[in-house]
Amino acid sequence: MADRARTTASAARYGFTDARAEGQLRAAGWWADGGPVAAAADVIAALSRAADPDLALRGIDRIREADDAEWTRLEEQLRANRTFRGRFLSVLGTSSALADFLAANPAEWQLLTGKKSTDPAQYREALRTSLLDDKGEVLTGLEAEQALKIGYRGQLLGIAAADLGHLVETGLERPTYVEVAAQLTELAEAALAAGLVAAEAEVGAPADGNLAIIAMGKCGGRELNYVSDVDVIFVGAEDLGVATRLASTMMRVVGKACFEVDAALRPEGKAGALVRTLESHHGYYQKWAKTWEFQALLKARPVAGDAELGRQYAEMVAPLVWSAADRENFVGEVQQMRRRVEGHVPSEHAERELKLGRGGLRDVEFAVQLLQLVHGRIDDELRSPSTMDALAALGEGGYVGRQDAAELGASYEFLRMIEHRLQLRRLRRTHLFPATTDTDELRILARASGVKAAGGKSQGDSLLAEFRKHAKGIRRLHEKIFYRPLLQSVANVPTEALRLTTKQAASRLAALGYTAPDGALQHIKALTAGVSRRAAIQQALLPVLLDLLADTPDPDGGLLSYRKVSEALEDTPWYLRVLRDEGTVVENLALLLGTSRLVPDLLVRAPEVLRLLGDPARLLGRTPAEVATSLRAAVRRQPGLNAAVAAARSLRRHELLRIACADLLGLLDVPAVCEALSAVWVAVLQGALAAAFRQRQAELGKTPARIAVIGMGRLGGAELGYGSDADVLFVCEPTEGVSDADAVKFASSVAETVRKMLGAPSSDPALEVDADLRPEGRSGPLVRTLESYRAYYARWGEVWEAQALLRARFIAGDDDLGERFIAMIDPIRYPEGGLDGTKAREIRRIKARVETERMPRGADPTRHTKLGRGGLADVEWTVQLLQLQHAGANPALRTTSTLEALACLPEAGLASESEAESLREAWLLATRVRNAGMLVRGKAVDEVPGSGRDLVAVARVLGQSSDDDPGEFLDLYRRITRRAHTVVEHLFYEA
């Protein structure tokens, strides 16, 4: 027992675990006491590298026992021929079924001794020859089946040997998955042709003129497994009886000898006729075929029988295949079919199923085929039955990202290779990855797949990790590509409309609502010119984009904007990729470009916002306070004033675009838009003021004064619009030992710097810092000390200035100084005892004068959002008059916000609920219309458009559908503001 344990352990050093291993090695003449025989050392070393050394050795033992004469010649080759040794032992160590074949047919090992172990060019002749008897006549019946089986298995042996040899002997040629799959397909085609030869002999009629065999599925795609059903369709000539006997006989012969021949993909499936004429096929596909049948026909390819009949069939089905995506709900049906297939996988196998499970082979194939059928309607490069070729073409053509295509292809090849190794084991159809508990099978499969131990993991664990990584990657990309919203949009575009530069395209553009279709075609030609990847992606995007733009107020302007944006961002590597991969981005971008002239101008300078369009949560972003904090921090990090202001303007541009997009897409209401815009403006002022202050301080080497900025008007009320200026007051206070004059001089230089830097011309909306509300207006000093303000208001302040101070809010600079300024003005703007009658009449007089003098000549007072009847001025002056009269006694009215003050009026008994609501509704509507006007026209406007595209666009921004009459929106605006003006007449003039 001790000696046996010692010798078994010695054999174990070479990977043998079977207790019989040493005896089998001795019987072969390769083992003596103490270890391998010297002459057989290379053979035993090669055996140790086989996937399963015990399996390989058992196969050798069986072959040796089967035929002594063959064994002698075989053993000599194993010792002397390294290439043969690698081929032969790799097969025996991987496939028990091929070992069985060699044991039953000992001489077949000689197929592996040549320069090549397999030659696809010889498959048809080899299998046809195997069917001939000694007299050269074709065998029939059982003899034909047995002869073809031996011939087929012999060629399969050669393919497996070429596939696996490099695993045992380094340096041997290593075929790719594509090459192996192509060889297996060539062999299957040869088997079908040989089976047809046998059928011709048995039936007594030729296939020529009677029958064509069309390969489908993996055979049609030249991507067969070692063990797979071969899907076919039979096309017959006029004598269907003869054709049917030929087809059924061929199926029997090949099914018994090689593999099952499955004709279930024929019209009507198993319930339909086995063979149909060309005309019968055509009639069925035209009238009855379902979506999945056209998907299957994508791989249809004639492989045997009457070549001319096969060619005619292929030509007949091609137009049907490449128009299938025009069918109603085509994409949805394909997606539903994939979910249905996935649902049939038993739950206990879901994580191990290579073919049908999540992250399996079908995920890749369905995604690729769906893209082919949708985009291949006009792109011939995509019309390949091969999954790998089609995937490469999709990547090259820009329909799939290059990295995604490469990753998907590598993962598909890995899973197919694993599938091949699993099937080779017993030559049985299987797609089930070993269970995690089956460590022996995992180890053997890993060795057969060339997976090494790594990172402290065993070979089996490394294979399992690799398998899970690829399955996860496939599923991620499948969901990204297969369920891409853009696919459905492209499929909805008629095939002819995808041909963008034809005469029919111009007619279609006109029908869609483009007023200058010839101009639109010029834009399209410019975007799709050439053969670049960029042009290919545009070719796929534009048909969808044209339809989406057609539903916007200005399709022509939107397309022009899209061209400008695309040309400006042509060097931005992710731009077109985002549009291709994220359908929601395309939909939202079309809406924005076809509605707004402001957005495209901002987008070319802040393209990063484009990436947010597919995710509402990201587009809404952080709160205004968080955005402001981030902006201030970014500006503070800049090395100097110019860099700080440039950073502030850049960040404002980004935020302005983000807010505009969210606004146009209906994600923000009016108060939220105003708050966000105001917060950005405040943060820009804070950053610019701090940078200017630091620079001036460094130049002087001292700090003569503290500075505070007081927001006024809409800025103070946090009610800014897209085109609003920033109304401010600058306040300073001298530091200890500094005169007021020096403090004012220092503060004025800082304030002027801020105004100049922010107001410098640029392509962005202006950043005008307006200090005209200061004492004495433009003729007064830009900056005053706190005491100067106090003295001025005490001695010279007028009622309109008290009214203006109702919006005053500290926004930047020295906190303590700002708070003291606000405390100083509170008694002025919230006067104890309210206003006397004279001052109230003065406010009413000023309002009337403003409306008379500032209303533009020819303006329609029913459409002017600011000064018109029921507009912003009506509401705001009414609220402010009530604040001046009652805020001294009612602290709830002490707010800079118009909406907050309106909300307090009913509780304070100053207006009824309905009156306050009428004013609130009019203010919100006028504000939103004003904002919409800026978005639509790209410049500040104060009047609701009276007609035309601008009115349509503004109405759409405010929620009107494309089917509604924009005149109805104008009527709505007038009705709401008229009602508000009635309230103003009562509260402002009569109360």
C-alpha cells in the first residue's frame, strides 16, 4: 500500500489524479520505476498540459488496446512529431466523444499528421467520397448514414485539433473563434450537400431543377457550434413531390449521421409544407409572416441543391428583410420577443445559461440584429448574416460606439468559445455553464479555455470571474443598445425618408412643415457629406431629428441651429456619441433648438450641459444655494482678477443654459427659475467683488474700506429673468484711520472694476451691473458711505426712493456693513404710520407718468408684459404701495419678494383671496411670458408676440400643444391680465 501511494503521488506531479494512471502509462511504455521513460518525457509533459490529463490518458489506453499495429505507428508519431502531439492530446484531453470515435476508428488519427489538420476546401469532396462504395457508387440507407457519420466525425476531429492544439504545445497556430465557426459551418454545408447526394441516389431524382436548401440561423450566419441543429428552409420547383422526398431523405440521412436538420423556420412552422415553391414563399411573406420571421430571414443563405433556385430565393427575400423595420411596432415586437425568450429560462439556470440567459449570446444577437434591421434599410454595409461582421460594421458606421462594439465582440467571442469547449466534452448540445460548486468541471473547462490562475484565484475561480464579467458587460450593453429609444424613432421613419438627399426627401420636408426644404437639404448635405464616421452617425440621427424638429415651432431654425451646434462641436469626441446612445437627449435637444434661439448660442460655449438632457435629476442639478457655493469656490481658486471673472462668466453661462433647458422642458416653475437665475447672479457678483477687492487691496498694500453690495429691483426680490440687469447700490465704510474720501475712492475703483469686467462685451447675455437707483441717480456718486446714505435719505429722500428700497437686500461684500445698511433703511421703507395721502398720490402720479413716458411708441398695452394693463408694473406697484402703507404695522409684509407679499395681503385684510390670486396669476404669467420671449428670440423682449412663429413658440413654452390655436393663448393672456388690472384699479387707485 505504501509503494502504491508513493507511485501514484509521483504520477500526480504531472496532473494525473486517476489511480489507474501509472498503470496506463506503463502499458504505453512511457513509465518505469521512479518516473517517465526518457524517450517519453515530452509526451508525458504534453499530457500534463491537456485540459484533463486523466481523460487523455484513458483515451490513449483505449486506442492502444483497440489496434496494436495502429498503436505502434501512433506512439512513434507522438514521440517524434510535436505538432501532431499537441493536436492529438489536446483533443483527447477535452473530448470524450472524439476519444470514443478514435477508439472505434483507430486509423483516423492519421488525419491529424499533415501540415494542416483541417482544410475547408476539401470538406465537400471528402464527405462525398465517404459515400462511395468500392465500385464508386453512392451508398444509400443505413450504409450511407454510417459512412457519412465516420466521414463527418473525422473532419470534426481535424477542426477540434486545430482549435485546441496550442493549449498543449506552445507555438502552434491558434485559430480565432470566427475561423473555427466558419470551418464548422463549411463542414455542415458539406454534410448537407453529401446528404443530398445520398438522397438523390435513394429517390432517383436530381436536386438540380427540383430543390434548393437555404441555411438559416447560425449556419446561415457562418457561426455554427460544434454541436448545433442546422436550421434550413427548402425551396422546390414545380414537382413538389420529388422535392419533398429529396428534402425529407436528406434530413434523415444527415440527422442520423451528423446533426439534426431543423426546418421549423419555414412558413407556418412545423404545421406548414416542408417544401414550397418560390411563389408560395413570396406570397406567405407578403401577407402572413410575423416580425420574428423577417428577423430570422436576415441570415438566409443558399448552401446546397439547385444554385439558381437558391439565388432567386435570396433575391426575393432580401427586400422583404430590409423593409421589415417599416412594420408597425417593429422594434417593440422584437424587444418583446427577447423578453419572452428570456422568460423561458428556468430560474435555477438563469445565471449559468450561456445562450438564452441575461448577459448571454442571445442578448448580443438580438441587439445586433435589431440594429441591422433598423439601420440596414439604407446602409448596405450592415447587411451581413454574421453577428461578428455585422457588429464590426455597426461600430465602423457609428451606429454603436467603437468601444462598445469592441467590448461586445470580445465578450461574444468569449462566450462562444466557452460554448464550444462545453459541447466538445461529449459532443452534446449544451449551453449551461458549470455550477459554482462543481470545481472539477470548472478547472477542466478553464484549462480547455486557456484561462490561467490569477490574483490568488484558482483556474476555476478565474474562469468563473471572467464569465461573470463578460455576462455583466453584455447585459449592460444590451440594455443600452437594444432598448435605445432612438431605435424606435428611427424605425418610425419610412425607409424612403431615410434617404436624406433625394427629391422625395425635399417633398417630405415640405410636408413636415419646413418652409424652406431646399435650404434644409443643404444643411443635411453639409452634415452628412463624406464617408467619415461623423457623417455616418449624422446619417442615422437626422431622419429622427427632422421628424422631432417638425413638431417644434421653428423646424427650419432648429435645423440651422443643429448644424451650427454640430459644426461647433465637431471636435468634441462625445457629442455625437451621446446623441446616438441616448434617445431622450435627441428628443430634448430637438425641442430646445426648434424653440429657442438663446439655447444654441449658449450650447456651443457650454456643451457639457448637453449630457444632462437625458436625465431630469441631473439637469435640475443642485439647489440654487449649492450652485452659488460651488461657483464662489471656483472663482476664489483663480489666480487673478481676469481669470476669476472669466471663471465666473463661464460658470454663469453653464448655469444659465442648464436653467433655460430645464425651464423649456417644463422641469422648473416660474418662482424656481427666478430664484435660480438670481442665485447665479448673486454668486457672480460675490465672486467678482471679492476678486476685484483682493487685487486693489494688493496694489495698495492696505484696506481703506469695507464694501457691501445691496441688491435692488428684481435682483433684490430674487425675481430675475433671463435678460434682467442687476440693480445694485454700493455701500462702503472707512477702516480705522482712513478718511471718507479715501474710502469712497477705494470702493469706487473696486465697484467700477466689477462693473467693467462683468459688462465687457461677449457672446453671452450681458451682465450689466446697474447702479442707477442710487441717490441722485446717474449724476450721484457710484459709492457712498453708510453715513452718507443715512444723511441723504433723512434729508433728501423721496417717496419713490423709499419704494425702491422695498426690494433692497444685502447680497455681497462685508456682512456686518450690509446688515447695518438694511437696518438703517427699514424705517424708511416700512414707515411707522404708513404713508400720508400726499405721498400715496405721488406714487400714483409717478406710475402714470412712467407708463406714459416709457411705453414704447406703437406698443399694444394689452400685450406689454411690463407696463401694459395687468402687467408686472401694475402688480408690483400695487403691492409696493400697500407695503409702504401697512408694513410698518404688519411685519409679515416686510419682504422683498412680490409673491410673498401677495400671499400676505388677504391675511392682513388688504385684499380678498380672489384679488390676491388674480394678481399672483397675472404676475406669474407675465414673468413667464417675458422669460419665454428671451428664450425664443435670444434677446430681451417686453411684449407678447402678436402673431407668427414667435407667438407659436412662446405659447408652446407656456404649455400649449401643437394642435392649439396660438391666438387662444393670446386671448388667455389678455383675459388674465385684464382681470388683474381690474383688481389694480381697485387696490391701487381706490383703496
